[in-house]
Amino acid sequence: MLVRIDNLTFADAGSTFGNGQVYATTDPSSSPLDFRTSFYNVDYIGSAIPTGGRDIVGIANQRDNAYLTARNAADIMNHTPVIPLGSTGILIAGLLMAAVLVVRRGRLF
């Protein structure tokens, strides 16, 4: 099953990914999840394990434990926090949409 888990931090950040290894990660609530390099010689093998939060798309799998496995380096992304709009952002977005509709119809008001 393909899943996305946001803002995971690797305990071994700064070391190097190897084939067939398990790396401890945690999310912001300190919940543990093991990341396993199940696919041999994918493009992130031999590269540095990233520091800071990462959003990871991967395959949820199980052997003797539950694991997350990235298919390639593109599955390990910088974490991008979700910024809620709030009432001010929604109001501004609504006004911008209305302005676009007015201009598209060729009217000023």
C-alpha cells in the first residue's frame, strides 16, 4: 500500500543510506516508525540520510515489524507545513476571485 507520512525525522541523520537497512524515524508527536531500504541499489542508496523533517511517500510493508520503504529519492521530500487560511485568507481569496471574474467579463464593477 502506498502511503504518505509527513514530517518524519531520521535518528541517523547525516550518516549514509545502505542496502537492506532499517532506520528509526519519528514524527512530531514522537511516534516511532522504521524506514527500511528494501529495494537494493535505488538512487538514494549511498546518499546522506537527511536532517530535519521529511515528507515521505512510500510502501507500507511488514516483515518482522512494520516498515515504510521509499521507492526512490523523489519519495523523500523536504517537509512543507500546511498553512491554514483562516478567515482573513479566505476573505482575500474570495475578493481576488471576484476581481478575476469582473475582469474576464470586461466590466469594471
